[in-house]
Amino acid sequence: MKQEHCPSPSSEGESFFETESVGVVTSIDEVKSGKGMKYRLVINEVSFCTLKRRELKASGLKVGEAVTQQKLSELIHGPLYQRGRAYALHLLDSRPMTSEQIRKKLTDHSYPSEASELIIEDLTSSGILNDKEYATSYLLTYLGRESERRIRMKLMTKGVSKTVIDEAFSSYKELMQDPMDDTAEEDSDENSVIRKGEAEALQKAFIRYSKNTDFSDRASRDSLIRKLLYRGFQYSDILSLIEKKKED
């Protein structure tokens, strides 16, 4: 049976935060990684993080010993923050990512949630990580090819909030407005720019997927409709294009 080490009563001048035990090191397990050996730190039978050899040695943590909140805080704000931030920057150098995507990558690499949130907060406040810019850039790339509905769905699966997505669409409309067009301010339809982009996207998709469609055959038409609905286009818009095609 494992014995737990009980911390001695705090001496005068030491804070409760520094001496209060939050658990015991249950085990320190070797974990093979692509860049050498790491060590999984398990506290109260729950995996807390993985540490490099030098980080583990510097922490002074050993199996069976009590862990204080201060010690965990030192790990989170020290080596885990520094290494995790460098890893996040490496990911962002290779391609744009959302806050949620970075959070998932950090979690997958055994960073505790406290360290992950600290890293994300830092990168967001410095402007390196910006979900609105990501969403706006995504719109500029895909709105001419996919519907607004499908783009919204994809952004949400990437962890972008509905509020941020709405803001990105507003920014997109401002970017696409012609500053020399005096009628732009009089346009009562605030979604006209987006609808124009959707119409162009539907037209391109319609041409692509209708090449082998027999418009006189209902089954063939229904197959085309399903393909376009799956890509987020409105049923009424699809029918309108089909009717025009049948008239030609």
C-alpha cells in the first residue's frame, strides 16, 4: 500500500497557497515520443501533464510525495506555458488555426487545460490568434464556391462561435462594398452582397454537378438536387436554376 507524504505545518511567513496539498504523485510513467523520452505526471490517479527529463528534475516531484497548488502553478506558468506556446506558434506558422483548434492540439499533447487557456489568452491578446480574422479570411476564400449555410457550418465545426461568424460576415460585406457606389447605403437588403456570392457559388456548383444530368428524368434531377442541398444551397434557388435549364 502506498504511503502518502503529509506536508509539515507551514512556518511563519509561508502562505496557505504555498503549503496546502492538492494531491499526491501517484506515478511518473515513461512515455516514448518522437523527440526523446517524456514522463507522464499522474496525480491522484489522474494524468496531469507530460514533462521532459530536465523539467521533471527541476520540479523535484517524486512518486508518493504531496503536491501543492504552488508547485502546480509553477509548472503551468513555467515549462508547460513556455513549451506549449512555442508549439502553438509552430502550428500557426504552418497554417491559420482557430482558438479551438489550438486548444485541441494542446490537449492532444497532454497540456493541462489551465496551461492551454493561458497560452490561448496570451496569443489572442497579442493578436497572433484571431478567430474573426480566420473566419473573414475563410469567407474571402470560399464564399464564391460554397453557400453561406455550408460555410457557417464548417466554421462552427472548427470551433468559431456564432457571434464571431456573424461579425465575420458583416466585415465581409463591408470589404465587398464599392466605396464609389452611392446606392450602397440605400440598399435595404443588407445581405445582398452575400446573396450575390451565393448565387455565383450555386451557378458554379450547378455547372459542375449537372454535366450528366437528364433534366427530363425525375430521378436524375433529384440526384442533382441532393448533391446541391448537401453543399448548403437553398432548395428554391436550386429549383429555379433547374427550371431555367429545362426551358433552354
